[in-house]
Amino acid sequence: MNSNLNPTMKTVGLFNDSFPPIMDGVSLTIQNYAFWLQKMNQAVCVITPKSPNYEDVEPYPVYRYTSLPLLGRKPYRLGFPNIDISFKSEIDHISFGLVHAHCPFTSGLLALHIAREQKIPLVATFHSKYRDDFERTFHNKNIAKLMLKEIIWFYEKADEVWIPQASVEQTIREYGFKGRVEVMDNGSDYVDNLDIEPIKKQARIDLRISEKELVYLFVGQHIWEKNTRLIIESLALIKDIPFKMFFVGTGYAKDDLVQLVNELGLDTKVKFVGVLHDRNELRKYYAAADLFLFPSIYDNAPLVVREAAALHTPSVLVKNSTAAEKIIDNYNGFLSENNTKSFASKLRELYTLEKLITEVGKNASQTLARSWQNVAEEVLDRYKLLMQRTSKH
């Protein structure tokens, strides 16, 4: 914990199994919710597992509980709040007005327990395609089915269930959820009204990128579910084009991806940057990129596509994927079939269409990018309405 809560105000608790130094879309969502809520004078805290050798410096309290590495899912942690006496002592002294669970696992179950104990509302956001995770981890569809029942049980206990975009409703319905869902957009902290051309030019200078090179970018977990193999195998089909490809992030498949790059003779064109905790440094990569490559059929409403759009970098996504819900081909993004040949063909086609890429990037910034401040204002309004309704009952 790094500061004291306002004792006169009911606190909003944000619960998730990942938080810095673990960087992913949900972790970033929690950061921005908490940052802007405290800016708006709402008492807020984050509850999450401990990360070794990491010290919180956020301007709001962060409460952490005992955890161990989650096997096969580095750098994620498996938390054990019930055995952490010091943590429980701290949490027991907080008067919550509302708790918001951003995952249905350890932290989410803790949020549910607190909601019942303090008789306060529970909001739960459905962020991920959990079935895909379970099937990859256990290699057994029956086990995955049983675990999905537990997931849906959790969401049925929430007072409100939020989804990051409308198409995600199809996924949660497939899993068996029959209750009401509310759409709550994600945002971007890169939204501004600055002239984009000088920003893009300087970013390419800083990253030592030649004017003749097309720059491709992927930001996210280095896992097979995000169709990362398709990206690399597609790039192998366009080796004659002068390009640079940057992978930002980490994940269980990183070593295999590096090996694949070397096997396909792409090692001089593809660079693995690693995790970037400095948001300004990450901003340079988004700005320098001509195209953001995100063929994932695993993601629901990827923040990274919105972040790229905020820097006028359009994305290439898979047609009919959930991630591509708001994309109109050749207007605010580009769409491909879910195969290597089609994806490579799209990249080759776009190599000669610089003006179209620029125009589509501009449209992406206007249609996909929304500031986190604006999102948080709506979130706080919804919180207050829910707390008022609950207090009346």
C-alpha cells in the first residue's frame, strides 16, 4: 500500500489478477480507471497479487496479497488472499461503496466475498475468451466446459456485467450467461489533438528507421492464441519488400517465435523489443509504425488497436473476428482472411498504397480512439447510479 484512503468517503475497489509490472490490456484498464477516478476525487484502491521485487508508486493505494508464479503463463501470478493475514487485516478496515472485478478468478472471488459481506454492489467486466485459455492449458474440452460453468456462476452473482464492446456479448452468451450486459468502452491515453506528422517523423528518427522501410508493429502477449505464427509466416512471403517488424511484449511463446523468425530468415527484419513499461517509449513505436498487425481471433476488444489508432496507425485484422467489430475495411482499418496467404497478400497490396494508409489511419483515430479520462467519467457516473440504487434498497 502506498497512501491512505479518505476515511469519509466510500471506496471503489478495483480487483484484478494482473497489475504492473505485469502489462496487458486489462492491467492497463485498471491503471487508467484508478488514475482518473482519484483525479476526480473518488476514493479508489487496487487489489491484486504481489509481484516479487516490485514496489508500487501509484498515487492511489494498491493492496497486494501472497502469490506464486502461474505455471505455463509467465509472468502471471496465482494469488492466495485468504492465507495472507497482513493483507486481510488491511482490507477489513476499508469501507467499500462498490467493488469492480475485472477477472473471475482469485481477485474476482475476493471482490464477490466483500460485496456480500459489506452488502454493496459488484460490477464484473468480461474481458477475455476464457474457453481458449482453458483448452490450451488443460488440453481437455470437458475440463474447459466445467471451468466455464464456474466462470458463468461468478458473472451471474454480479449486480452488473460489463463488456468492452457489443460483439463480446456473443461470446458470453455462448458460454451460457443469460443475464443483462452493459457495453463499457475502453480508452487510450495517447489521444490528443497534436499534429501527428512531426510526431511520426521524430519517432522514426528516434528508432533509427529508414524512410524507405515500411514499419509493422505487434504489441501484446507473445502467445499462439493471438495468431502470432500467422504474422511471421506472412512476413516470410514478402521478404522482398523493405520492412521492419517490431514485436513488443512477452509471453510463453516468445522463444519459439524467435526461433521461427530465424528459421524463416527474417532475423534482420524482425526485432523483439520486450516489455516496455515506459508509456512514452511505447508511444514511439505506435507512432513510427505504418501498420499495426493484429490478426488475433482470441481477443475481445483489444486496447492495442485503439492505442495504435490514437497515433494514426491503422490495424490489419482478421475479417469477422471479435477484435475487428468496429473496423470497416479500407476506411478505419484493413481486413484479411484468417490465413497466411491472404494476410501476406494484404500487406503486399498496402505496400504501394501510402496515401490510403495515411487516410485510413486518420479515420481510425477519429472512430476508434477515446480518451481514458472520458471513459472514466462515464464509469464514475455508472458507479454512482449503481451505489444510489443499492442504498435505496
